[in-house]
Amino acid sequence: MRGHEGILIRLVAAMILCTAVLWFGGCSNQSDRQIREQAERATEQAKIQAQKAADEARAAAANATRQANDVAQGVRAGMHDGRGDHGVVNVNAASRADLESLPGVSPATADRIAQNRPYSTPYDMVRKRVISQSEFNRISGNVVAQ
């Protein structure tokens, strides 16, 4: 969206330039031919600016499309990351390596989780003060306690 602001500013500036040329042309003793020529030059400048703005908008749209495709690819990769049961980790039986594969879980956190087993529910990790609420929020969709 930020790129569109520059485009809009250029278009408005070109329109102001055209208006100024026409107004100044009417305020002086220039001939109709000179006024027409100035208006044509201003119009050509506005067309050039509009074309630049359109090119920038196309580039921004292409970039946004690439970014959206990259995000979608990341989501697909996350859904098929090789962990069993659709990426869900059983905190009562998982190895430390499986625990470390969870978002933001460090080796030290994985050790704390393993040392404080068993858990009746995944939220027991927060109740037992093994992990913080924010850490739990990051992994809650990927863990079970069985």
C-alpha cells in the first residue's frame, strides 16, 4: 500500500501542473497557440507520470502476489513437515528433538518440558510454570497430552 501513496501524489502533482499552465495561460497575453502548446506539454507530462504510476502499481501487485505465494508455500510446507499426526507432538512421549521442532522451543525449554512430565493437558505446562503463556500460545495448536 505504501507504493500507492507515491503514485497518487505524482498524479495529483501532474494535474496541478496542468491546471496551473492553463490558468497562467489565461492570465497573460499569450496567443492561443502558445497556450495550446503549454497545455499539450503538461498533458504529455501527466501521461508520462500516469504511465510510471501504472508501472509501479503493476510491480507492487506482482510483488504482493509473490509474497502471498511464498506465504502459501510456507503454510503448505508446515502442514507436511514430516511429523506424524499432522505435526502434532505428544508432550508426554515426544523426544527432546521433537519438542525442539515446535515453534520457539529451545533445547533448554525442551529439557524442562521433558523433566516435568506427565501432563494431563497441554496447558499443564503453563500451570506447572514449565513454559510461559506466550510460549504456550505459540505451540498450543501443535501439542497434545496423551
